[in-house]
Amino acid sequence: MALDFHIANNEKEAPYENVSVSFEMQPHELIFYRYGLPEGKFPLFKRMEDYYKDVKYNSGELQELIAEVNEIKALFSKNSQLTEQLNGILAACESANKNSLSIWVYCD
């Protein structure tokens, strides 16, 4: 089970096909529950904290989300598994941002 990132037009909801990247459960748990993130920081990224809740990032939020993910990646730079997962998320966000699209995150 993973959080699947779907890039799509700024519609009401993205289709459940064409997964851009997946955020696996174990790295998610490490970031949010084992290591944790500083309080009051990363509000966009923290929308994904509830693993089973669908999340949408509109095109206007993606630059800030990219900045947050880069900062989080720096916090966990010594953990290659987390860095790999965060790089995938960055790639999806950058692709969506470049094309002025949105991202939906669904638990599969």
C-alpha cells in the first residue's frame, strides 16, 4: 500500500490511473511518526500525514511544496531510502509545476 501521486489538469478530481510516483508506507511512517517534523513547519507536506486521507495540491501551491520537500530532504539527507522517496515526490511536483497542473495524492 502506498500514497500514489497523480498529476492532472486542475479538475475537480484526478483519475486513479497513471501514477506519477508512490510514497511508500514505511518512509511515510519514518518521516511523520518515528523521526517527526518540526512543529509549525511544512504545512503543505503535512497534509499527507493522515495516510488514508486523499490530498490535493493545486498548481498555485506547488512551488511552496517543492521548497518544503527540498528542506525535508536536507533534514534526512543521511537516509538514502527517505531521500529516494523524496526525490520521486520532487520530480512529480516539478513536472506538475512546469505544466501548471495539479497533484492528487491517493492511498491505493
